[in-house]
Amino acid sequence: MTRRWVGRAYVAAVLLFLYTPILVLVVYSFNASRFSTDWTGFTLAWYGRLAANQALLEAAGNSLIVALIAATLATVLGTLAAMAIHRYRFRGRGLVKGGLYVLTVSPDIVMGISFLVLFVAVGMPLGFTTLVLGHVTFCLPFATITVLARLKGFDAHLVEAAQDLGADEPTIFRKILLPLVRPAVLAGWLLSFTLSIDDVMVSFFITGPGFDILPLRIYSMVRLGVRPEVNALCAILLALTFTMVLVAWLVTRERTQK
Amino acid sequence: MTDTGWFKTLAIGLITAWLTVFVAVPNLLVLGASFCARDEARLLAPIFTLDNYLRFFNPVYFAVFARSMALAMITTALCLLVGYPFAYSVARGGWAHKNLLLLLVIIPFWTSSLVRTYALMILLKANGLINTALFDIGLIQAPLRMMYTDAAVVVGLTYSLLPFMILPVYASLEKLDGRLLEAARDLGAGPVTVFWRITVPLTLPGMVAGIMLTFLPALGMFYIADILGGARSLLVGNLIRNQFLTSRDWPLGSATSMALTLIMAAMLLVYSRSAKALSREADL
């Protein structure tokens, strides 16, 4: 009995460690005092200041556009890749599958500089396009693996039956596989979007001076110290991530209950 | 099949081409650059040399490398020590809402570690919450210096990377067959023996995966060292960034990056060995 309570207390303590800093940040983003650690009253002033900061809004807009495009491309490509890995036996299949898994553990900094070297080698100016290409690449394995996990879980006879009835590959894809994996595709998109909009390490190397994005803007603000505007900005980003992950979790959970 | 073959070709062709252009080629370019000489004007001179790798043994460079490895090892050990019991309690503690607990780990897993590092800074800084609280209850008279130390970097890395240890370990604990533990107990094994002889070996692949997902980023996350460690505390990640963006020594930066790739390859080898050994034993 006591052992059970020790276990519960321990789990609670670790969760407290993970969440206290985040909660403190969110609370402080509403604190009226600029410099003090004391609570001096509720305010929305810091959020108002963000809305008036043109450069920040532009960076946020850039980040949103990159994340929308990169997540969509990564999800389309990842879904096709998952289908190919699941349905076909082809030369290099092991290499493709292995490569995707290696990408998930590959350190971000190694990926970032490898993109930098590539883009400089081919003479591509750093900015919007290079960011999208890089982001698609690091989102790709997560989108693929999410869809692949779902494909592994269902009855292969469905596809065989469709083939016997004369369905061709595009029809099988559109009418059978795609509806079955839809929740996983949505989850893959949401997670890719989150990865893209939060990325610091890879973007740091592959964006140009003319194209500022939110995480890099936050990075340079954070280096100057703690400021209430940064608290507000981070709180917004946290809310966005929490929502995305929660929705992704809910749509993929549905399948285990069915 | 000819009129339906295009779909297969498209699916396979796209992913193969993408991985070739954006993964294989860039990494080969970095490998190539690591054997080139430095050139002020063109970044690289196409002259074969091993100099960049030999420069690791330069005492200054080596010291930074060794210190970063030490910080990463401490971080990984802390993540394992904190994360394993946590994953164990969640997986086998008989919780009513296990999925919800898991979600509470998944959320920080996907949350920006820059934002989380900044949140930690609010607590650790000289006039931050921890110092203010300790001062108010009379435990300290002057603020503790927590920011800009190696300890702060280790705490920051551990804070960011803990979910990356918990999730793979949890997955392997979840797969663990409870009947094996029961059988061992029935045969008279005590809880300590059961844990070390059964649970640990069977969750080894999960642990190795967790170690890989914490150790490699702990070497590379330069912004955590920048924010919490000040300028002194350099990680391998800071070295690479500085070679590429400040001192413009791409060959040395590429060689340093290749060192990380090699460490990753070694860890992947250990992982696949441990996973294979396990599936062989399971077949018996």
C-alpha cells in the first residue's frame, strides 16, 4: 500500500517538475509588474504590445506560412511513402525505411548544417524556399511513421477483396487506404505543423537575413533576458502547441477504442 | 498493370528522390567538406587533407569536446534515473487514467524546447522565483547564483530532454509480458532479482533508444548553453555553429559534425544489436 503511494507521489513530483516552469511563465505573462517577481495585478498589456510590434507580427506570419506549407507537403509525401513502404516490395525499400528512422534520431544541428552546405553548394539563396525544403525533410519521418503505424493495424483482406473486384492502385489508395488512415494523416499534419513552427536549430542555419521567423526572433529576444512581452509571446506559442498535440492525441486515440 | 503502375512509381519515386536529394547528398557533401582544406574566399579548397580530424587533438578543442561529452553524459544519466522509475510507475502502477498521464509527457515532448528553456530561466535567474522564495522564507540572505553555470546547463538539458527518455522506455515497459514477472516470482525470485534479471534486460532496447534521443541532442543544443550557460559553457553544438557562422571554418565544422554522426552510428548499432538479441531470446 505504501509502495503504491510512493509511486504516485513520485509521478506527481516529476510532472510538477515538467509543468511548474511552464505554468509560472503563463502566470507571469498576465502580471502587471514589469520588473518584479511579485504579483502586482492582472493585465493584458503585454499581449497588447505584441499586437503592436510590426516586426514580430511579420515573423509570426512568415512562420505560419512556412509551417502550413511544410506540414502539408510533408504529410502528402509521408502518406505516399507510408503506402509505398507498406504495400510494395521495391529495391531500396530497406534503405528508405531505415533512412526515415535514422532521421528521427539524427541530431538537429547535423541536419541544419547539412542543409546549409547543400544550399550553398547549389547556389540557392537562403530564405523562404530553403526553410520549406528543410522543414519538410525533418517533418517527413514523423508524418510517415504516424501513417505507417495505422496501416499496420488493419486487415489486409480489405485490399485483396478490392483487387479481386478489379480496383486499380489509385482507386485502392483513394477509396480504401486513405479513408482508413485519415486520422493518422491529420495527426501527422498537426505534429509536423508543431515541429515546423517551433524549430530553432535547423532554421537557424537555413534562413536568410530578409526572412525572419518567430522562433529565431524569440531566441534573440530571450538572449537579452526575461521580459514580459516574451512571456506573452511564449504563452501564445505554448497554447498553440498544446491544442495541436491534444487534437492529434484525440484523433489517434479514437482508433484504439473502436 | 501498366495503367496502374504509375501510382506505384510515383509513390516510390517521390520518397526515394526526396531522401536522396535532402538527406544522402547533403550528408555526403558534409563528409566531403570535412576532408577539404580551408579557403578564405571560397570557404573550401578542394585539397584532400586529414587536418580537420587531427585538429580535434588540439588541447583547446579537445577540452571543449570532452567537457560537452561529460555534460551530455550527466544529462543522460539524470534523464534515465528520473525517467525510468517514472515510466515504470506509469506503465505498471495500476492507474485508472494511464493515457492521460502519458499525454502529460507527450505534450512537453512536442513543445518548443526554446520556450521551455526560457521558462526555466524565469525560475533560475538571480531575482527569479526560486531565489525570491528562498529569501522570503529566510533560507538565504543573498541570491544563489544559478544562471550561467554548468549546473544550469545540465538542468536545462535534462528539463528539455526528459520526455525523450520517458516515452521510449515507457513503450518497452508497456510491451513487457507481465506473465514473465509472475513466473519469476512464483519460482521464488525477490523483487530486486526480478527487476535486474527480467525487467531491465527486456526493456534494454527502450533504454538504448532513450539514451540515444537524449545524449545526441545534449551534445548539440547550442541555444540552451547560450541562454543558461552564458558564453563560457560551450557544447559541441556551439563549436559547430561557431565554425560555420562565426569563424567560417567549414572544413573543421564539417569534421566536428561528422563526429556527431559517427557517435549516432555507433549508438544505432548498439540499439539494433540489443533489439535483435531480445527478439532472438523471445523466439526460444
